Amino acid sequence: MSLGVRDRFRLMMEAILRLHLACMTLSPEKWSGQSDSPPEFFVRYHLRDIEDCIAGRRYPRKLLKFAVIDRWDFFLWCKRQGIPLPEFWFPPGWKLAYEWPEEPQPYDTNGVPIVEETREIVMVPTAWQLREDAADAALGEDIGATSGDEPKLRHNQRARNACQFVAELLWRQ
């Protein structure tokens, strides 16, 4: 193990022991018989191994694999200590937080999105506005309205027709 890796493990174990770095799998509290967690989830169970790691005598692989540190907590600790972030966990260009878009999506007064490229209103019909086909839409008939002896459409048929109508509108755009 290289000197840099050993030094980082030593610093991290010391920070966990002094409560400067939160560890998700090692509790700083004292274990008691009434505890729901087994003793290996407490720092004092691993105290000798942690002290050996801090002193640089040995670095128990089992302990190092068991100690889980949250990325955000590690980031904050590195910043406080002035330690450069390791590239394997914080690759170049990695964003720490979600960045909101520069300009929110424009909407008209009815809540219909406006297309960015042309700034024209996209008409997304609601279920009651959809028609069986273009002829019915031109005549202004309601969904499920029947002409003559045609049976009334079932819910799934109306939904399918609505999806096809929206797809056709989107395809034309």
C-alpha cells in the first residue's frame, strides 16, 4: 500500500474516531446489551484496529471495507481539511448539486407548453377534447357519441384513439 493511501486511511480513521467524519456503519456511541445492533456496528468494537490504523502499524482490510462513508459527508470533510478530492469518487466535471435550467419552460395561460424553437403554442388536447378521427373533430362531436347504429366506444378504445390522435399531432409538428 502506497504512502499516500496509508496517510488517507489514517486521516479518515482519526476523523471518524474524533467525530469529524460521519461513518454510516460505525456508531460513536457505546454498545450495550439492550442495543438492537450487533457490537461490530460500534466504534469501540474496532477501537484497537482503528488505533493501529491511526498509528500506521496496520490497516485491517476488514475494517476498511466495513466503514462506509457517505459521499457528501466525505466531500465536506475534504473541503474542511483542504484535502483534494479523489478523482475515482469525484470525476472531473462531476456536479455536486442539480442545476436548474437557465430559463424555465414557457407556458401559455392555460398551462400548455410553448415549443422553444418556434415559440408557438402546442395544443395538447385533454381527453374530452379528443375525437375519434379528424371528421368527428371537425363536426365537434363528443367522444363516445354515436352516429346511427354504431356502438359506443369502450374506455380503452377511447384511450387508444386519444393516444393515436396526440401521436399524429406530434408527428405533424
